[in-house]
Amino acid sequence: QGQLVESGGGLVQPGGSLNLSCAASRSITTMYNIDWYSQASGKQREFVARSLFEDNADYAASVTGRFTVSRDNARNTIYLHMNMLRPEDTAVYYCKWKDWWGQGTKVTVSS
């Protein structure tokens, strides 16, 4: 069983940016459809974005135009670049591939 490890969360002011990382324990060159999910306190986990392969991606409507995903195959890492953050983006962010889930990284957007 492999692992996904997220990092990069923290406290940021509204309008700010954060870059989250998801490091995989194996090569990601054949890991298609790596997802990012968010879970706000007391709410269900929600889809945020998907790295299909290479530079192809899908996004939830709520983050389109603000968040982007990218890959670094040499580092076996997927990134979620979060811009123009809003208080409602506050959540724990998880990456997922098939039945692998990371432990999550907490993002708090607050002034």
C-alpha cells in the first residue's frame, strides 16, 4: 500500500495565496486522476480539483479561476495552488488517488 502526504497548509488572510503539496510514495507518471478534496468543520468532504494527467485538470465551480493543480514528476508530487482565498475555503485539504488518502493539511483563511 502506498502513501500520499500533504503539506503546506496554514493561516492566510482573505485574498492571499497558499501552495499545497501532495507527495506520493511511488512514481506519479502513471497515476492518473489524482484528486484534491476539502472538508470544512462539520461538513462532508467535497471535491476541489483533479489532476487528470500532465497538465490536464478539472475543477469544482467554486474554485475555478482561483485554484490550479500541477505536477512535478521528478519529485512525485502534485500541487494545489490556491489564490484569492476566501474564508469559506477554510478546511482540511486531502489528496486522493484510487483508495489512497493522505492525512490532510489544514487551511485557515481569516483576518
